Amino acid sequence: MTAVECSNAAICFASGLLTMSSDGHGFIGILRLSDGDCINVSLPVSRSKILLGGPPTAMSIRGRVLPFPLGEDILSFRVNGRPIGFGRCGRYYVFVK
């Protein structure tokens, strides 16, 4: 799927190179697609910690598409207990189990 297709879907399937980062409150991955677009990805904390600071990793993902919470005073949030960082690839992210 493309980034636009994912943004309009309930479930996203995509492949690309994933780079993991942390904003100090949670983890968020950036999946760079072959067309140059990107998708924000939330992976389980254990997997995020392994990938954090490493080189881009080829990955295929599948998960629910969820919007980032909006508001100037929101610094952090959790979904099912998982701390999620804010991404730079649009107003949504893919929550991978």
C-alpha cells in the first residue's frame, strides 16, 4: 500500500526501510517506502528498543491505522499501555502488534 492508501484504510500493509526513533516519551518508527513517501509505525517496545539507533531495516508491516491525538498540551500518549512517540509522516500511525 502507499502512504495515501494507508491513511484512508483501517488496516495498513506496507514494506520499506524502517528507522526507529524516540521523542523521549515513546517510540515511533519511520517506514520509508520505495516511492519516497513515509509512514509512522508503532512497534512493540521490545522490538523498538532493539531497532533504536540502528541502521534502516527492511521490514514489512501490518497494523491498525490510528490518528495522532491533536492538542498543543499533549506531550505523550499510550495505546494498550504502549508509549507512542509523535512522527513526522502525517497525522496517523500504524499500530503493529
